[in-house]
Amino acid sequence: MAAAGHAITPGDGDRWHTFLTERLDERWRPNEWDPQTLIFTGDPHNQKTFVYLCAHPNCVHPTGVRNTICSFCLTEAKPHSKTLTRRFHDTIVEPCTVAAADVRCARPRYSTAGLCFTHQSRFAHAAKTRGIGITEFMADAQPLGALATCAVGGCSHQVFHPSTPLCQSHRSQYRGRQDRGEPPIDAHEFAAQALPLIRSHEFTLAGCTDLVRAELLWILQERDRRGFGISLLRMRNLVKAAHGARTLFEATASDAHVVSFLRMTLPLLRQQRGAFEGIDLTEPDRWGPEVLDRFPSAAGTRSRNLVIDWSAVGCGWLRMLGKTWAKETLPRYEHLRPSLRALTWASEALEFGPAFTDRRAAGRGDIAAIIDHCRRKTAATGAPFAGSYADDRLGNIKAVLGYCRSAGHMDEIPGAFALTAAHLKQRPVPPHRDDDEPGRALPTEIVEVLDRNMTLLRPTFTAGHRVEGWSNDDYAVMRQTIYQLLRDTGRRPGEITALRRDCLDTDPGGGPVLIYTNAKANRLGRRLHITTAAAAAVSAWLARVTTLRPDRRTAHLFPQLDLSDPCSDKHFKASAFGVIFRQWVDSIDELAPLIRTVPHPGGLIDRRDLVAYSLRHTYAQNHADAGTPVDVLAALMDHRDLAVTQGYYRIGHHRKREAIERVGNMVMDRRGALRPTPELIEYERRTVSTLLGGCVEPSNVNSGGKSCPIRFQCGGCDHYRPDPSYIPEIEQEIRKIKADVKEAELCAAPQVVDNLRYNLAMFEGILTKMTTHLHRLDPDERAALDAAIGTIRQAREHQRHFLPLSVAHRRGAVDD
């Protein structure tokens, strides 16, 4: 894979090499990197180096591959194997067995008889000419001194024979050139370009050019500063791919791991190359990883395949504003693509107007066109975007235009071309939600099936795909604990996966409390009372993960398990658990009859709604069904707005019907006499709900409560039908009338004061008699009635929140 635009000329290469060399740390990893021999020797005790100890229980030698035995143990297990790969220098090379007077031959063993090459040749000649055996030969043989060291730099083996400057391994490589038909060269010339033999936990940069070596060292040191580890196997493959290349930008790799490594690291090198050449990498419209790396990321990770292509914004001056905003404000990495899409939509809205090419022609009409175009956009399937997606994109446009206007980048653009908060408030009326429709909460039957099949939430990784020291059971317990916390606490998936190990505490009463971070609302140290079972699950996993990863107390409870960085300080990603959750759901055969599909429309839930986040809705629905007041539930959900909490649950038709039937028996008239409603359907047809109770006045019922003849003076009206669910509103009305009486006594006519006092007395009488009826109920009846009142009030709040209201604007008002 080569990088266009980075051709290296000889003079340019020297300056580029000097530029990188000046930025290298000469004291980098002194116990592993040797700048003299150009060999990196991995330390198995360094967590940032992927070197492992031999899998044999009695061996302490390092090896470059996890869960394997070292070359020493392998040689001992197969001492006479002819197929044993002797790639590395750490393969055992025993000396010749010839000895005399406690002096042993210093040359390496060559034959299976244990003789060096010279002694083996002499024995073969003696056996052929004199017919002697090995024992007789050994008795008369004399040990020989060591030969010279191999001429290949960094190789410590003896030469194969005094007539060659190469050791046995390099001599085999040299002769292999002739067998492959390569151009013949001198042995000394081959030694000058051959690579030294390395051990299995080493790699060498000796075969690279000076420039490639500097580039590789800078990449390794930069990744080291960023917390990444070093894989020796990957580095050996990378060095092999870079062999013969003038620069790393010209390296051609076929190994998938090397291609992936270059895709991650070359953007870092391009950043330095841009600084070396004095080029602003943000000038082109196409921003690759070398540019996107400078933007902060909320998740801590970035896709190396993502490209932000500003050429999609056809309007040139709008494109420049977007790029200027991104360069100067450095927004979150995750916000770039939505902002690009928003500006693309804005450009499409301006395409057929004069403002598309002339920024000075932009005005308020173009803003209206942008708003209308964004709200009419549909997804690729033709369906409208869900939720507030279109308005969020308008918010992106507002952020870009607002910053560029304040920074002086829009001085030539008329001030009327501005998107304000008032524009975003003018949203179309949302469709009325049918509260009887099922929400996103999982039915009880679905949750019970998930609980029964938690054992399936277990991977089947082989040893090569697991982090060292972790078993499939460890992975399973971590996943099951995440699921249990999502189910029992109602937190967002990202809030659970980001928990710290010190997340458990107790309240003054000794009850367990979960400490978490609400990243969505930027609220730290939130405290949630949890069940004892949930606390026990956390404690059990904490004890297990502390053994597996004995990190500091503030480390993450659910660590990220990355084979390329097994000691990462990051936490398990919520998106990763989302994928695991969906795969788990698909693996449960028991769920198939319960999922609604086209051939099976009688299921309980759509498959697309069966996701990890639906457990948060289930938590809210369970509390709502248990009668938890909406303000308490909002606190449990960590919501500031009650309306947001109300969107998490539904009040079913049957539950509302039971509540109406129970409360309907307590309906009264204005004199305090009970007026029960035996025929509920007929009563609902002849009644309209008002702020203070029901009303049976015919003209008011026909108009939906908009034609009250006496304008909410309900206390003196014979058509007034209150019930106990309106007690809070009646109490508030009494306080309001008392305040009006005090004010009227100072400035109003006596008949006005008398009217207010009469209305006050009627409301107080109604409240007194209603309270008296409630006190006559036995405790069980009162508890059931209170629960029914809570259900009715929750349903009433839903109806008020989703009531489509229209606002009449004054003619000629200025929309700022």
C-alpha cells in the first residue's frame, strides 16, 4: 500500500530522515532496544510488549507466540526432527561431543552422532578406509577450537567451515539463492546484506534503509506514548514488507495484519510529513485519519476507514465555513459526520437560488428554505427520519453559522442569514401518541426467557482469541453481569460498561448504592439505590476481575479486552455489548414464537425493539406499573424533565379502565353528594374533563370543554362532577381564590368579594366532604383507591403533555 503525494527524492529523503531523527528518543526502552545491533529484544515482564513465557510449567524462556512452548523445549521434545523449523537464533545448538582431558570440542554439533562438521568428515573417512566405529573414533579424536564468527552483522554463530565466512544457517540461505536461480554474488557481499538470526522474542531493523528505520522507530515511539503495545510478530512481518522500500509510504504488504497496522500508523506519519513540508493537511476537501486524529473522541476510538469528504457540500462558501468551523473549534470526532450531512442538506436547499454562488445574496428566505428542506428529508428507504434527527441537523447548522458569524468569517454575508433558537422552536406538531400502544419496554415473558437462557451469553473463543489469563467462563460472567445490571438498574448501556471498580457504596441505612456517571447529561458521581441481588452480582464480578486484572481500585469494572492491547485502561464498549446482546437473542430458540414477524404477526414484540437499551424502558415500565409517582421515577431515571420520563412507559387500556371504575364510584356533585357512575361508557360520552374535575354541561361537552358558560367557577355549578383524583387541583384552586379574596377586599366592589367568598366556600365544602368519604374507607380499599388515582393522574399528565397546541403569532412580529 503506497501513499500518493509522498514521493521521496534523494535530497528530500535526507532532510526527512534528519527531521525524524531529531524527534526520536535516544533513551527509548533501553532494556529492549539496542541501537548498535538494531535488534529489539522483547521483555516478557513489560506489559506493553507482547512477549510471553513458555507454556511449559518448568520453563522460564520467552517466546513470541502466546500459549506455545519455546524453541528450547521444542528441541528437547524432538531432538532429531528433520522438519523442525529453525528460524530463530534461540534454537539449541549443542557443541560437538568429542572431548579429551575434560576439554570439549568448541565447534557446534552437525550430525546426529553429535559430531561437528570437521569431526564428522574425519569419521566418515576413517570408517570408509579403516572400518572403525564411532566409539573407536571418539577414543582417539582430539577436540578442536572455535571457529570465527559469522560475517553477517549481529549473528553470533560460528562459521560453518574455515573456508566460508558464513554460519550453517546463513550458508544455507546463501546456497538457496543459487537454487532459486538468483544472480550469483560473493559470500562476503551476501553477508553484507543478510539479516542476523534473531530469537523468537526479537525483531531487527537491520534489513531496512536508514529512512525506513527512522520512520519505524518514530512510529513505535509515538504509539508507545499513546499507550499501545508492540507485537513482535507483526513487526517482523512489517519489516519484511518494508524490505527494499525507500520509505514506509512505498511499502507493499500482503499480510492482512500488516495492512491493518499500516492503515493505523501511516496517518501519524503523514501528520509529521505535513509538518515537515509545511503543508496544512486540512486544506484539501478530503480529510482522512491523519486529519481526524486531531479531533477528540468521546469513545476514545476512531475508525481508520472513515473519511470526511467536504466536497459533498456543493456550495463553495458554505463548505469553507464548515471547514473553518471544524479547524478552529475542534469538535468531537463523532460530531463531524452529522455536521457534514447537515451542511450538505443546507447546500441542497440553496442549489437553485442565487445564494448558492453568491454569498452576499443569502438572506432570511434561504434560512426558511434550509429549514423546510431539512425537515422534509427522508432516509434511504424513503421513510422519514425518526425522532428529532432533522432538528438535530438544524442544530448543527446553527452551531456552524453561529460560530462563523461571531468569529468574523461571515462579514460579507447579510445578517438575516442566521439560524436562531426561535427557528428550532417552530417544530411541526408531533402526531398524537396512542397511549394504549405498547412502548419499547420488554414484555415480562421476554425477560423471563432471557433470564432462563443467561448461560448462552457465553463465547466459544479458542485460546488464540482470548486475552491471556482469561477463560470463556470469565468472558461469560462479565457479559452476564452487564446484562443483570442493565435489567435491574435501568441505566444506559454506556453508563454500565463505564462503571469503575469503586462503584459500590452504602446509604446511611446500610442499603447498597451504585455510583455511576451520566455522560449524556454530563453529571458525575450519580447515586442510585439498587437491590441486594444487583449489588451481589457486582461484588462477585469485582472479586473475579481483581484476580484477572489486578489494577488500581479506580480502574474500570468491565475492562476492554483487546488482544492488541491487553493492558488497556479503556472500558468495555457499549456498542460491543449491543452486538453481543443481539447475537445472544438470535441464539435463543425459545424466543422465536414470541417475536412478531410477517409470517407470525401474533408475537409480543418486534425483533428490532429487542435491544439492550430496551431494558431501560423495561425498568421504567415496571416502576410505573408498580405505582411509582412520576416525579420519583424521574429521579430514578436521572431525568430533569418529567415529560422525558413519561415517554419511557405506557399506561395500558385495562389498567386505566380499572382505575376509572374504582375512582368513578367516588364522583360527587357541588354539594358533596356522591354521584357514582354505573354506566361508564355513557358517563364518558356525556362528560368532559376540565382542570378541576368532570363537567356534564351539554354545550361544554359538545365543544370539548371550550364553552363553559360561567368560565371555571365550578364550585357553584350544578354540572360540576369532581372525584378524588382532582384533590391536588382543588387544593391549589382554594389557595388561588383565597389570594384573590384578599386582593379584592382592597379594591373591588362588595358583590365581587361576596362572589369569590361563595365560590371559595363551595370548593372548601367539596374538599371537606370528599376527604370525609376517603377517611371512611378501610385501609385496603384506601390503598387500592390511591393506586387507581395515581394511574389516572399519570394518564392525565400524558394527555396534557402530548396535547397538540397551536400558537397564534401577532401580525408583523419580527422573527429573530
